[in-house]
Amino acid sequence: MLLDQIKQDQLTLRKGDRSDPTVQMKINALTTLIGEASPAGNQVATDESVQAVVRKFVKNLDESLAVILHRAEADTNTGVIVSDDVEFKLSLMQQERTLYAGYLPAVFDVADINKILDTMPSINIGAAMGACKKAASASGKMFDGALVQKAIKERV
């Protein structure tokens, strides 16, 4: 199960060299993730519920990174020098995002979608969605209906 894998990864990091700030960040990030994703009482954590928590963490980091990058850009435009500390924190946040994203299944991307659409004689949005969703689940990838719609619109 995914939660067990996250716990094992955290344990491995805790047993390693903790003097590196990146390792410490990963330990803290995984500890927080485990706390948030662990079920209460007699409930069982499913991979889907853990992935939902991971997606929430990734989304929150994306929003935070966007705000910080926007502020840093504004500071740079006004002549304020962005400190090395801010750049280091940004780097840690990006590494944290990468860490979390590693626990999510791959996305059924545009290349995969186009392969499916190429096999269809005529593109009916309902049939294309169904075929793409089936292929995504068969390959263990996340399905994104909006991405399929975008790919279809680019073809029409």
C-alpha cells in the first residue's frame, strides 16, 4: 500500500545522514504527509485516499510557489535583491513538491491521448473520453478529462 511505502521511505531517511537540510526537509514532509493521510480509528487508508492527500499537498505547494515566485519577480523588477535564503527555500519547496509527486501515478499525457485518437476513424468526444479513460486505467495512469478535451479541440 502507498501509505506503507511512504512510512518506509521516511524510516529509511531517518536512519540515514540527517545533517543535510534536504534530508531533514524530506523527513519532515513525509512525517506531515503520514500524519495527514493516516486514518483515524478503525478506518483503513486506501491508496486512493492517500493519493488524494498527496494531490492536496502538491496543489498547496504549487500555490505557495506561485505566490513566492510572483513576489520575487516583483522584488527583482523594483530593484530589490532576492536573498540566497529565499532562493534556498524555493529550492527546498520544489524538491518537496517533487518528493510528493513521486507518490502519484503518472498522468495519461497528450502523447498517450494522441495515440488513442489516431486509432479512431472519427472523433466523437464521448467515445474518445471512454477510450482514453480505459487506456489510462489499463496502464495505471491518472486520467485527465480536461486534457483529453483540449487534445480533441486541437485536432478539430
